[in-house]
Amino acid sequence: MSQDNLIKFQCTVCKKFNYYSRKNKKKLSEHKINPNKHCKWCKKHTPHKEVKK
């Protein structure tokens, strides 16, 4: 993956970094992504927030 398009997702409950993804920065520059993902440390689906790399 290209490093300039790479974003990290952090669990809002336990604060661990779980997922990496890509985002088109030209189209979604000011929008943050906040999906619900499975956290293997919390062992349940929790909200994750986008964090700068």
C-alpha cells in the first residue's frame, strides 16, 4: 500500500491500533471515517476512529 494514502484505525475502548486501510485524500480530505470493527483485544465490535499515520 502507498504510504501517503494509508490510514490507521484505533479502537475507542482499549486504544489499540487494529486495522489499516486506504483513503482517497483528494475526495475525502476533511472527512474522518469511524466504522464499527471487531477488536480482538476487546473481543467484540467497537467503534474505531481514524488516526493519522
